[in-house]
Amino acid sequence: SLTDPRVLEGERDHEIKIIPNKDDNTLTIHDTGVGMTKADLVNNLGTIAISGTKSFMEALSAGADISMIGQFGVGFYSAYLVADKGEVHSKNNDDEQYIWTSSAGGSFTIHQEEDAEEVPRGTKIILYL
């Protein structure tokens, strides 16, 4: 977006919102970043029990800086320490909006929903507590 302003089309403001909802017992985290494609959702959230430790150690051995810690493995599944179910609504400029849903039981679904609130670009995570 620094060199191509078209990337910001659909959502010019950069922000992160954290929205607690006591009535629905949910916590929503919504950002207006780059969002994820369907393939990103599968590769980044759909790989349960992947450990980034091996990749991190391999990167260190290859000369990577220790400051790279945290860049290996998504860690999204720690959300299920407090949530029974999670939904990730995401829209990347290169793809349609998709909704990834899981209850941490080792499976997930990815679908499109016409009635879902539109995410112009970015990601909205809904944790059902």
C-alpha cells in the first residue's frame, strides 16, 4: 500500500477494533489489514497442531536473527483456551470474502455467506466464549 494506493481501495483507514459483547458472550477483534485469501485461511489456520519450533530452529541455524521469534506458527489455536468456537471472516484484495469456522475439534469449514457482514478488506475474528 506504500507504493500502490489501489491496495487501499475498499478500506482506506488502518485500525484494529476490540469489541466485547456481553449479551452474545463474544469477543470480536477486527482489523483493516491485508486480510487473507481462502488459501491463506487453509494454510495459516487450517493446520492444527503444527509447531513452528522446528522451522524457527532451522531459520536460526541458517543465520536468522533471534528477533524473528513469533514469525513461525500462527498460534491461533490458543484462542480455544477461552473460546468454544471461533470464526474468522477475512477479505483480501485478491480474493472474495471467506468465513473460516472451527470449534477446535480437529476440523474446520470455510464458506461464503451472503448474509454475513461485509469485510471490505481485513480480518474479523469472533470468539464465542
